[in-house]
Amino acid sequence: DGGITQSPKYLFRKEGQNVTLSCEQNLNHDAMYWYRQDPGQGLRLIYYSQIVNDFQKGDIAEGYSVSREKKESFPLTVTSAQKNPTAFYLCASSIDIREKLFFGSGTQLSVL
Amino acid sequence: GQQVMQIPQYQHVQEGEDFTTYCNSSTTLSNIQWYKQRPGGHPVFLIQLVKSGEVKKQKRLTFQFGEAKKNSSLHITATQTTDVGTYFCAGRGDNFNKFYFGSGTKLNVKP
């Protein structure tokens, strides 16, 4: 939906490399999220943030890191410790943790 | 941990037939949301249910929340090719502050 921008649309990672996925929102939402989607599967929560300068691990945080230094930005770094990073990554935001999620258009990450 | 189970995983229907997907939780949910993801796209919010036994309709789509607030369903009447996509439920419990997504039901509609 409009208001959440993810970049790049496609990203390739080499062995041992860290890569960062960008997520920016102009909806003035407090909460932001990162989900991972594997083919034919549901959405699994990596990290979420309820407010600036605070974030919590989701169900599959190992091998990932995030920061929330600004309200509108929630970048996700896929580290070399993530051994199976190939997936579709979705960023989302909501007014607060209880409300509906607005998703970005996603980033497809592949390993070279 | 909390799990939201969704069935079926796939559903193939002829255009004009009805379709239903079901979500079940092992614990009571405070609310449940439904999303639709078109092929190659991202999930888009459809509706949120909060009250026990709640029923909401959006044109050909009917959403229900169970009396015990542990299950929910989405029913589409007379499917159209525009209904193609994956439908996800996302449940939030009383004791945790995030939504858990079901695995989704992928709907294919044959014209």
C-alpha cells in the first residue's frame, strides 16, 4: 500500500556478506515489522518495533539485526550468520501493535 | 508457542463455486485479521474481527469469529477470477502483543 517503501526490489548476497534491506514509511505509524516469506508458506516474524529506539525479536531473529533510530525507518540487516537467507522479505507498519498492518511491496533476496 | 493453524493449504475451484478457509487457535484470541496476497504481490488488509460470534460481510466475502474466539472463517460466494490469491488470517491473543499469521490458503479459480 502507499506510504511504505521497500528497496531494493531484488537483492543478491554473496557468501559471507552482510546485506541491508531498506524500509521507509510516511504514515506516521509507531509500529514497524519485518516478516520473512518462503515459497508456499506463511509470514514469519523476524523483528518488530513498537516505538523509536526500541525493538523486539520475533520468532526467527537469529542471523538478522535491525535498528529504529527514526520513526519512519526500520532497516533490516541479513548477516552472514543467516545460512539460508533466500526468501521474500516484507516490511510492514501499523498505527500501533494492535491495529492493521500496511505492507511494503517486498524485497526478494537470493544467494549467489 | 502460540500457533494459528489455517486450512486448507490449497483450493482449486471453478468460477462461480464457493470457497471457505478456516483458522484455528489453541488459545483464545483477542482479535483476528484477514489479509489477501495476490500472486507476486504483498498482503493487503481485508478486515478485523474483535467480538465473540461476530460476522462481517464485504460484498461476496463473509467473515466469522467463533463464539469461543478460537476460530475464524472466510467464505467467498460465487468466486471470480479476481479472487485468485493467498488468504491469510492473523490472530492476536490476550497474553501477547503481536499477531501470529496462519500459513495461508492459496485459492485458484478456473474460468
